Amino acid sequence: MKDITIHPTTSVKEAMEAMGKTAEKLLLVVDENQRLIGCLTDGDIRRYILKSYDLTGTIEKAYNANPVFVFQKDFDTEKIKTVFLKNKLDVIPILDQNRKVVDFITWGKAFGNNRRSGDQKLNVPVVIMAGGRGTRLEPFTKVLPKPLIPVRDKPVIDHIIDRFRDYGVSEFYLTIHHMSKILRAYFEEKKPDYSIEFAEEDEPRGTAGSLKLLADKLDMPFFVSNCDIIVETNYADIYRFHTKNSYDITLVASAKQFNIPYGI
């Protein structure tokens, strides 16, 4: 079993790093005997940061002390699916009779490749900014536009789109400029089962400047993504968080630490 456990005295910053390494959206908070005492999601961390910007503080005030779990002796695949759907979870811990974590199950393992359902579906547009030259990826981007650079078995832009498709998103806009004809040709040949429109810049407008081209098409909250960032998170949770709080903009970011070898 991959270790996704963490102790309550762990700092928020360390928890964020651990979550990034495990590639799961949840950490299981355990005591010294590996007994489950809570869970910490990426949403819990976001809420904590909004209230307190101290990343050196412990997770004790951030994690959920009433996690959903199942006992190993009661494990049943169909019941697990019901628990996932009812509670809108990504991971469910499995405990022995002493509440010790013995395993966990993810949404993907329970449902396979089935897409989200119910209130996990999103009926919102997604804008992918795909017009940059990708100079940091040269010489590859001298041959292909950055969105079509392959990651494992498919272009990076397909990874991005597929993650939104898992939530039922079917309306996509691509802002393009560099090697725009190649991008158009790729999607024309692909004939996707979702709607995709192009907004082409006649000249580079800087980061997010191309959104101006879509001003008359977007009249509701929408997602904006770069074409080279793969995000593992719950998009439905982010959308609810954004709309519930009536924010003008919600940013999804990761914290990085840089050690400067100067000074005291």
C-alpha cells in the first residue's frame, strides 16, 4: 500500500509537499499507532490558508476529524461505490477492527474509467491558453506547438481536456497563435466528442490577454488553464468553492520553497 498517512503535528507546508508526492488528493491523519484520527484534503488546505497564511503551522486546525471510512470486514465493492457518490470523495480509508489503517481505495479503482456523476458533473466552459511559443521546451517546440508535446501516450493538451471531461465538461475554447494551423489540424483530424472553438490572436497579448477575444462568448464562471499544466484535483470542489463565496477569481497554485544561499 502506498503510504498516504501523516501525523497531526506535521506542518501545513510539509503536508502540501507530501500530497504532491503521493499524487492523491487526500492524506490520512493517524496517531502513533497508525489509528485513523482524521483526513486532510487539498480543499482543507485551501480553507486553512485563507484563514491563516502561516504554512509553518501544524495541520491540527486544518484536517477533518470526522473522516468517512469503511471497516475491512464490511468491505463490499457496490457499497463502496455508494459511499463515494454520497460523500463526493476521492479516497476512502479501510480500517481494521482497531481503527488502524490497513489500506485505502480511490475513486478510479472503484469505478474504473467511469466518469463523474450527479453533482460532480460540471456544465461550465473551459478556456485553454495555447498560443505561446514554448521556448523553454526547444528544440521540441520548433517542430510541434507546446500543447501537442507528448506526455506518455498522448499530447499534454489531451491530458488536460480528459481531466475536465471526467467531470462532464463538453465546451472548450483554445486561444492560439504560434503554430496555430497545426493545432487546428490536430483537432479537425481528431474529431472529438466535445465542442471546441478557437480564438486566434493576431499578435501575442501576454498572459491571459487572449481572454479578451472571448468576451462575448463567456457569460458565466469558467475555468482557465495553461496548455502545459496537468492538475490533479477535484474540479467540482473548486467550482463550488468559487461560486459559494462569490469570488471574482479563484487561483489554483502550488507552494514552492527556494533556498537562497546568502545572508544569515
